[in-house]
Amino acid sequence: MQVGAYNLLPPQPVSAPAQPRANQQAADQRESEAQTSSTASQTDQTAPERGPLELTEAEQAQVRELQQRDREVRAHEMAHVAAGGRYVTKPASYDYQTGPDGRRYAVGGEVSIDTSVPSDPQEALTKAQIIERAALAPVEPSQQDYRVAAKARQMAADARSEIAAERREELSNDSEAGASASPSESEPGTEPEVEPGSAIAPFRLPLETAESMAPASRLSLFA
């Protein structure tokens, strides 16, 4: 809504006695509408700036409110941009309102941010965290900001689930690989093979029993 159209309309022309009353009223109405339209257009597009001394107290109060709103809007959008980083797709854009002083003040704005989901779950998790911080960066987030933050949290939850599934699959593959490895050295009857001429030969510690520790003797068994 544009404000500041405070110019009074010029006096209506006195109806000529020669014209019928109905025709004169219709002509006056058309002229009034044309003047109103022209005044509004000039106020919106070519209204000259006016200093504080040229404004009424009510107009000055309205200007102060617009100035405060302008600062809040710009700080709000700049917080989005600073936190969004590389995911901000275009600079902040603003909606303006012309004040009684003829100046334009930002009363609304928006920042475009990329919320597409990357194929890599770890990248998607990082991106979701950045988007959520960007959405909630202003001092007073809007309802749209909260909706974007909720979407980012869902993206992060999906990414974490996908990362956990990938880790479970990796652990399962590692277990299967360990089970299908070469026979264990603890299996009976298995000995390491030694190539002929190798400098390393298998070493066996003889089992010491009562017989092996007794004096050597020759026993001959006859059937």
C-alpha cells in the first residue's frame, strides 16, 4: 500500500447554467476521477522528497516507523545471506513502500536458497545443516523461515539414515570377507609349506614324555 497522497484536489468547476444538471454532474465526476488518478500516479512515481520540516507530526511518526521497518527487513535478509553461503542462489530482493517524505522504504524481502538434495548422503547432511542455520539466522524468523528449517531437518534425517545403512552394509561385507579367508592356522593337520632351499624351516618342539626322557633302549617286538 502506498502512502503519502496528501495533496488536496482543486475546487470543482461551477456548473454552467446552460447545461442540464445530470450532464453536469456526470462531467464533474469524470473530471474528479481523472484528477484523483493523476494525483495518485504522481505520488507513486514522481513524488518529490520532503524534509522533516515539511511533514506533519503524524507524517513524521509514519516515516520513523518505515525507517525502523526498513532496517529490520534488511538485517533479516542479510542474516539469511550470511548464513546460507554458497547455497544462496541470488541476492536479497525487497518490496518497497513510499513514505510521506517521498522516499522508498523496504517493507518486505526474500532470499532464494537452493534446497535440492545431493546424491551423496554426507554432502546432503552438510547442506541440510547449513540451510537450517540460514533459515533460523534472523533474530525473528518468519513462518516461511520455519518451514524451510523443517524441510532442512527432514533432509538431514534422511541423510543420516542413508549413511547408517551404508555403514551396516560395509560391516556385513567385511564379516563375509573374513569368513571366506584362508583356513586358520589352528586347524589340525595343517602346516605351513616351505619351499626347498628356503632359509626358514619349520621348527617343532618334541613332546617330552616319560618314555622320551628315559635312557635310550632298543626294543624288538616279535610276533
